[in-house]
Amino acid sequence: MSFKYSAILGFMGQLTDRFSVYHEPRSLEEKVALASKIEGLAGLEPVYPFDFEGMSYDGYRQLLARYNLQVSSVNVNIKAEAKFQRGALTSIDPGIRAEAVRYIQQGMDWAAELGASCVTVCPLSDGHDYPFEIDYRQAWRWLVDGIGEAAAYRPEVRLAVEYKQSEPRAKVIVPNAGIVLLLCEQVGLDNVGITIDTGHALYALEAPAQSITLAADAGRLYLIHINDNYRNWDWDLMPGLVNYWDWLETIFALQQAGYDGWLVSDVFPARTDPVETLSASYRAIRYAEQFLETFGPERLRSLIQQREVIRLFDELQRHMMGKTSAEPAA
Amino acid sequence: MSFKYSAILGFMGQLTDRFSVYHEPRSLEEKVALASKIEGLAGLEPVYPFDFEGMSYDGYRQLLARYNLQVSSVNVNIKAEAKFQRGALTSIDPGIRAEAVRYIQQGMDWAAELGASCVTVCPLSDGHDYPFEIDYRQAWRWLVDGIGEAAAYRPEVRLAVEYKQSEPRAKVIVPNAGIVLLLCEQVGLDNVGITIDTGHALYALEAPAQSITLAADAGRLYLIHINDNYRNWDWDLMPGLVNYWDWLETIFALQQAGYDGWLVSDVFPARTDPVETLSASYRAIRYAEQFLETFGPERLRSLIQQREVIRLFDELQRHMMGKTSAEPAA
Amino acid sequence: MSFKYSAILGFMGQLTDRFSVYHEPRSLEEKVALASKIEGLAGLEPVYPFDFEGMSYDGYRQLLARYNLQVSSVNVNIKAEAKFQRGALTSIDPGIRAEAVRYIQQGMDWAAELGASCVTVCPLSDGHDYPFEIDYRQAWRWLVDGIGEAAAYRPEVRLAVEYKQSEPRAKVIVPNAGIVLLLCEQVGLDNVGITIDTGHALYALEAPAQSITLAADAGRLYLIHINDNYRNWDWDLMPGLVNYWDWLETIFALQQAGYDGWLVSDVFPARTDPVETLSASYRAIRYAEQFLETFGPERLRSLIQQREVIRLFDELQRHMMGKTSAEPAA
Amino acid sequence: MSFKYSAILGFMGQLTDRFSVYHEPRSLEEKVALASKIEGLAGLEPVYPFDFEGMSYDGYRQLLARYNLQVSSVNVNIKAEAKFQRGALTSIDPGIRAEAVRYIQQGMDWAAELGASCVTVCPLSDGHDYPFEIDYRQAWRWLVDGIGEAAAYRPEVRLAVEYKQSEPRAKVIVPNAGIVLLLCEQVGLDNVGITIDTGHALYALEAPAQSITLAADAGRLYLIHINDNYRNWDWDLMPGLVNYWDWLETIFALQQAGYDGWLVSDVFPARTDPVETLSASYRAIRYAEQFLETFGPERLRSLIQQREVIRLFDELQRHMMGKTSAEPAA
């Protein structure tokens, strides 16, 4: 497999939603230890600041070495804490805006020290809940400025912006791939790019494979988060268990784009066992790779380029049944 | 295969949408002749009144015999014509309401004469576009009364009501399975039931398999229309080509419910060849049946009843790869 | 005003979502004391078991008397605790199913003792996240049986089932009004009805006014929860601040249906002050009532029955501008 | 009023959807004559090529003069005809791609000759219906090249690209505002911009006011189409009759952005009278302007900038009731 598999570290600990608390709280080392049991896992995406509290660079490197794990990416959280809940990069309080920039910069320091591919930031408290709630022009300018200021701090560290339609804000300021790629153009720095969460793409009514291709072509595809949903909310389900063809197409698009970075699980194991859930997510990657390999990437590419969608799905379904394309349909 | 395959006859002719006209117009016999070339097709669902104009019962039977096709069901259209566009069974004009009932009754006559399993009616002009547009109480009562009056006309002919969220009305009066099954209870006749269009179920945010099971248990499952979409509109795509697992689960639910009736294609072949498209839709049924048969229905049922969703999807994906469940994951 | 205003008590305490914690934890009395500051508030909807722990019937009555508040309804929570997270009334564990029934019965005892209009239960952990996850037939039968067994316990106490598309389950077993009204028919008891949450209706793509009318006509409209959203998720925003016309139509439908029960705020004050937010929700009721009263209910009803939607919206907008309908447009 | 009101000319003629035909066919002059009866109408948006067939520049100017109407914009249709149905700017046939470019260029000639503000093109057949249907990279490059080639033809004529999630394609290649603004950057010409259809913005889950602001700030806001919907489909309803606050906010955003161009009605009058429907759409603009003017734009702006959403909606609702903000709530 050309992809490296990672997981957001927070999902190894206690989880909450609006109604429930799931699993027990765990310390940093307990979470890392638990993660190390996930099938195929090579990396972790720890969340700044929560997964770094009280740690030194050296201590972190030793912790990772102990479990034979890398840091794929540092997830900078500028939404959870009370100070950020009504806006971080676009808060009307300049002190909060500066604090959000500082968080990203500190995350970049950690990323550099731990050899991570990038920091990823999903500004989910930046947005609005009601009509007439914010000054859109002002908010957008603060966003462009804040991302620019953060990224300029360390040009050698990549800063990936992750989009999502909503949650917890009813309307998040970066809802889809187009908006983030536009933001990258407006910021105008070489180390600003995009994290594509496959579930956020589905939720934004995109074809994930299309957003991946667009971002890769623009030279901005920094990181991939994987999960699945019903296109109406960020359910964070195991990849491919709802939208099987989209999942297959996603893996194919990543291969065609030459992406050889991390696939970070952003599956929310609330009602299933965390290690089992994230192991199954890993196997979903492997099954898809195996399907594509046995089907033949060139054969698939050729059918797509001819836009022979009926024949293509016939061949995909026959392949599933273990039949070669030469055999007649049953 | 235990299902019989049919297709809505109108899709063999000229199609329109808001922007385009697709394919050539065809006469009734031309449409039947074209349909007869569809792989696996055993029946037709002609639309009343358009596909019956100028025909006698005998003439229709001869036409069908000529092409070795049955009538699976008669689709009564109470929405297309100008008189029905602002409401049919719930029009504020009592003459229009009576006309809509008459249409259904005439469709029932045709169904009885042609040996069809049922008439199906989807009251798509009954509903509203704007808030404050209709008196909901009045409209619902007219609906209950109209369906009741139509059904009482021939107790030996089954009348299936098909639900759909919208189109062309922004809000249709029967948007989901629950509403139609409630309507059946309120009408209180033994020959009133439901047509479940798998795409309409997805569009109503249902699991089609769940709606099928609920309807079958209530003794009201009369007819199935098949197609697929992105859960946000009635795209009428080929079944299983968007939501593969839902499609597999749908076929499984029909088998478990002992449904041995018609699967009527409601795929809209606008940008693809009609015969190829509907042949592919037939093969999608066969591929799903084959998948389920080789996987083993009892094995599947047992995994579901234990709610072992991770193991279940592992086994489904391994089955696709041609591996037995005993083999270790790659 | 003919409606009585209440609020779910939990919203006076600490709130969480998947990413954040909002506000401070508060004791029962602190929550009641805080609620008593809400403008127009006459009642509370406490959550069983959390808002009843350690309390006696007498103690509760005294607490309420101290703050001059009634209990509008008892909200029985069969989803939050670990035991219920994978299903309550439809758990595959018969002990859990029995426990869920017991919770509802104990809530009914509290409702009877405190003079509440009903218990309301929203079975949000009953449903599924993935295709092939549950046996739909079995789950539905358990639901019908469980609700029936609970309701039969005290025929003089009304049991209202609240529907919702999802959350935390991707698919909840009672997603819309039609399903709950069908459930009521299948249970077949006189004390089983429906809670309509206006936001859940919008989220189910219903017109809330239509669902209210349908439920009232069926004699099953027991309780109303109020809030607003963007029709794609249960955002629990202040009523009327997104969908103004729907809100006005909702109040009108309740008046026309002769509903004189409680309007319970189900607004989630995460990023706004709880007392201010719920006071504003109260004023939204009053503003709507005032709009309708000055416009004239008979005038509105007559325009609706004539289906004169253009004229009707002209008159509504002119009314907003303080103009009589006789004046020409500007 | 600072806006000029126009309407898409096609809506004055015969309309179709998937199920019905509405109204009579009308000749070009009959459509213009009918449009001239619409209240407040100053311009027309004719569709190229259909509304230009057999006309000379002079003949068109005389026709317009006869009815005292301008051409606001020329709507270039590269989707309706059979040749374009499987893709226009992104067809795999280079001849079709060239033809689509030619259409736009010919539309630009007409726009220049008739003094229109821009040509607008909504490439609705460019996209896909199924996973694996198109090569996303290739399609996007063809789109960038085609728009670039068209725009370069006459740098003095503005070319506005209109986005939309879907229809007739399940997935359109330009689904949202971000994608079009990114496209503008990638094309890199000064005369390429955006048409924002307020309904398409809602359907893309955007706040129309936010998209307007973003586009205006980027110097790319060329044209506005107005209508309303339920955020789940392009219903083309009268503006403000579903989402009142969004409508008010939209007009406010246009005023704040200094937009003084055309508001083109894209309301689909299928089940209502075309002249009445488009006159009501005009009045919806005037009502909103009047609301904002009497409320006070500065007062509104100040409340937004302080993010005082509760107070703001209180004042908006009080204003509707004809009360000054100094009065206590009822």
C-alpha cells in the first residue's frame, strides 16, 4: 500500500455528543498505547493543545518511539475552548484572533519538531448560526489575514485548512473545497493548502474524488481524512460502508493524483469499539486497493475517459462476482 | 430469480425536463417494441391515460401478446394534464377531485382487464409550494375520501399509493412511507396499499429496506419501483450505482419479506440509451441476487440479528474479493 | 396568549456537543432558579431520571412552588446512559428493553404526581448507523410492544412519542410524523400520541403546520417543542429566526387546531446566554401571535382556502409595512 | 430603488418539467409584450440562441424600443440542445467543446450590440450523474480553457459564470460560489466573473448574502438572479416567500456592496400566472427595500458588527409590529 494510515488521537479517549458520554477518559499515553493496537496504524494525529499538555519535544519523540508510531499531522483545535466558541480567527475580539493564530503557530512548531507532514486546522467556530449574525466581509478578511499570518511564521511547515459545512456552527466560514482553494489563492503563500475529509466532501454534496483531483492539480492537497456518511451530516462512519462506489473512486483518485501521504481516520467510534472500528477502517482501505489492483487501474481509467458508465459498472459488478469481463452476464 | 422485471412504459418514449427534450417521440406500439428488447423484461407499467388512448381491452391484450409481455401494474397519472396541475384529489374544485377519482377507477378497470397486480398512483400535484398556500386539514380529508372512493369501486383490484417528497410540487401531500401507511389505516379498506420507489425512500431519508419491511409487515406492500439517487432528489439513476449497500439490503429485505411481485424500473434514461439503461438495471438485480445467494442469506441474517456490523462488513468485503471468511485479512 | 410557555430544564445547565462544553454545571435548584428568570415562563420540562435524582414527590412540588412554576411535561431520556446507547426499546438485550419501559413508567408516575400534561419520549438511540445493522422487523415490533406496555401502565397519563430523523443515530426508528402516527395506530391505545418538535418537522422536510394539523385531527397532538433550523439538522435555534413564515404558519395552525397546551422551548443556548435566549424565544411567540391577531385570522383563513398565495403574501408583507390592504403598492 | 429589475425571457413562454407542460407557446414578440406588463420591469434576459433566432441587431433594438425595455444580460444556453446534453464545455468531443465556446462568443456579440451588462452562462450539462463517469481533471481543464477562450474573444464584454449544485446533471461541475471564484482565478482574465442566483446559493447551503459579499469583494460580482426555495432544490419560487430573513439580508448585502446592477427574476411560474408572479417578485424587492430603509441601514449594520443577534431580531420583529425599539415588549 502506498498510503500511510493514521488516526486522530482524540478518538482513543472519552467522546461526547449533545446527549451522551462514550468510553472512559484516558491519559495521553493510554491513548497512544490503545492506538498502537489498531491494525495497520503507522501514525497519529494528536490534537493541539490537548494532546501536548505538559510534554516536551523530546518526551513526545520518546513516547512515539515507544509505540513505534509517527506523527502524521498536528490537528490544531481553535474551536473547543470557551474563548473560541463564538469565533476564533474571526472573533470580533482582536485578542482572540491573535490567540488563534498563536495556536496554529505553536502547532507548527510541534509539527516541525515531530516531523509531521503538516498542521491541519478546521475553523469550526468561525461562521454563524443566524441570518444577520456576522459581517461577512470583515469575517472573511480576518480569516485571510489570520491564515496568512500563521503560515508566514514558518514557511517550511505546511498549513492545511479543513473545510466543513457546519458543526457546531450552523454555517462554517469554509464550507467546501472551492472556498478553501479560493482562500489559498487569496492568502497567496506556498505553504497553505487543504485537508480533504472525505465525509466533509460528501456532506458538502461534492464527489470526494473530484475535490481531491481539483486540489491535487492546484498543488494544494496536503492531507486526507477518511470516513463516510449519508451526505447530510458529518456522521464519521467507517469509510465505504455507506457510499461504496464513492469510496472506491476516492482511493482511485488519490492513486491517480500520485498522493502518497497519510490517510487519517476521522471515524467517531461512539457505539463501537475504538480499536475494532479503526482496524476495520484500515481494512476498508486495503479492500479498496485490492479491488482496484485486481480490476486494473488502466482498464478503469480507460473506461472513465470513454465515459462508458454502463459498461464500466457492469464490469465492476462482474468483477465483484469473480467473473472476467469476457463471460456473458448471468 | 423470484422477482419479475417490468418498466414504466413512458421511459421508452420522448422525455423532457425543465431544460431539455430527450429522444424521439414514439407511438404506443413503438414503445412496446423497444421495451421488448430490454434484457430480462417480463412486464410493462403503462401510464393511464396516455398509454391507453384509442385502445380496446382486446387490442391491448393482443399488443402485449405480440411482444410476449404482461402488464405488471397500471400507473394512473393524475398530475400531468393542465386540469390537475394545481391539485387533483385535493383540488379546491370538486369537479377536478371527481375527475381524479374517475381516472383511478378507469385505471382499475384496465388493470382488471389486463391482469395487472395493481394500479399505482403518485399524487404529485397534490401538495403545496409555499407556506400558507393550502388548508392542510381540508386537503388531507379530500385525499382520504378520494382514495377511499376510488378503492371502493372495485375491491378486487389493489390500489397502491406511491409517496415522494416533492416534484413538481415543492411539498407533496404524501412525502414518506409513514404517511402512506397512515393513510391506508385512515381509509380502512383492504385493497389500499403502498408502492415503494426505492429512490423515493432514499430521498425521504429512509432506508429502503426498512420501509419495505414495515409495509410488508402491515400487509400493504403492493409494488416496488427501482432506481437510485444521492438522497437529495429523485434522480432516477440505475439501481445500486450510487448506494450499493442499500441496494443489496433492499433486495435482501424483499426476499426476507417474501415479496415475489414486480420490480418496476423507474430509471430515467435521459442521457443514456433507454434499452441499455434498463437492461443494466435488470442486471443490477441479478448481480445483487447472486451476491446474496453466494454469500448466504442465513449467514447474513444471523450477522444482522447479532448486530455485528463490523464483522458483517468485513465478510461482505471479503466476499467481494473472492475470499472465504476463514482467510485472514490481507 | 392561549399557549403556556415552558422550557426543557436541561438547557439551564451545562451543555456539550461533540467538540465543546458550554456553561457551568448547575444543581437542580440552580437550574430551576435560573429558569424562573426567563420571560413568560410558566412551566418546566424536567428530564427523567437526571432532573429527579434524590427528589421526593413532595420535595419536587415544593421546589416548583418556590419558583411559581409548573411541570408542563416530563421528558423521559432513554438514550443518554451507556446501557441505552446501542438501543433502548429496541435493544437486542431484553433486560435493556424492560429497563427502557420502566423508565417511561417511572416518568409517568412523576407526571401524574406533578400534574404534568404528559410524558414525552424521543427514542434517539433506537435506530441504526449502517446498512445491514439491524433487523428492521424485529426492531419495529419491539418498539410497538414497548410503547404499548409502557402506556398500558397508567391509562390516565398521556405518553407522547417525539420523532426525529437522526442524532445521535444516523437513522432513528421514528424519523417523521407519519411514522409516529402509524405507531399510535398499531399500538392502539388511547393515551399514546405525539410530540411535534417544530425543528424536527423542518428537518424531516415537513411543513410543521401540516404535521400539527394532521396530528390534531387524529386526536394525537399532545405536546409541542419549539425551535428553528435550516431544514438539514436539528440546530435548535430560536423559533422564527430562520424560517419566519413557517413559524407564523405554525402558530396559526396551533390556533386553528384549538391547541391550548404547552409550547416547550427546545432551543440549545450554547453560544448565547440561556436566559436571554429563552426569553427571546418567548417573545417570538408573542410577536407571531400579535402579527396574526392584527392581520386577522379569518382574513388569513379565507385567503388560504381560496389558495390565493400571491395576494396573501402581498397582504402579509404590506401588513409588515404597516399598510392596510387597500393602499396601492409603493 | 437602486436596483434595476429584469426577468429571464423564457419564463414568459411555454414551460415544461419532467411531468407536465405549462402555458401556451409564445413567439418572441409575444413574450416581450407579455413581459412588458410586469410591474417594475426595466429589462429582459433573453436566452441565446432561442430568443435570438431570425433576428438582426437592429431588429432586436427596435423590438426592445417598442416595449421600452433594455437587455439586462444575455443568457447563453449551452445545455438544452441534444448536442450539449452529455457535456458542452467539457464534452469529450472537441467539436462540441468548440461549439459551446462559439455560443458564448456569439452571446457576447449580442450583449455588446444590445448594451447588456454581461453574458451569463450556467453550464448545467457539464458534470456527472454517476461515480466513475468522468475524468475530473480533464473536465476541469477543459472548463478553464473553454471559459478562458470565450472570455478572451471580447475583453470589453463581461462573462459571468452561474453556479448550481445540480439539474439536470446530478452533479454540476460548478456547484457553488467558491468553485466559480476559484475558476475566475485560474482563468485569470479581468472580464470573467460570477452570476449569483440567490436560490442556487441557498441550495448550495450558502447564505446568499455571504456569497454576494465574497464575490463583490473579489471584484467579480456581475449579475444577480432572484428566487427562493427550501434549500434542497432549485424550486425557483418567488423571492422571500420561504426564507424571509435571508431575502432581507440579501438585499442588504447588495446595498452594502454597492451593487447597482440588475436583479433578474429566475422565478418559474408553472402553477401561477407569469405576469402576476413576476410582478409579485418585483414587489418583494420593494418591500424588502422599504423594510430596510425604515429600519435604518446604519442601525442594522451596527447591530451586526456587534454580533448582537438576539437584540437585532427583537428589533426586527418589533419593527414589523410598527413599534419603536424604545417600547417594552408586549
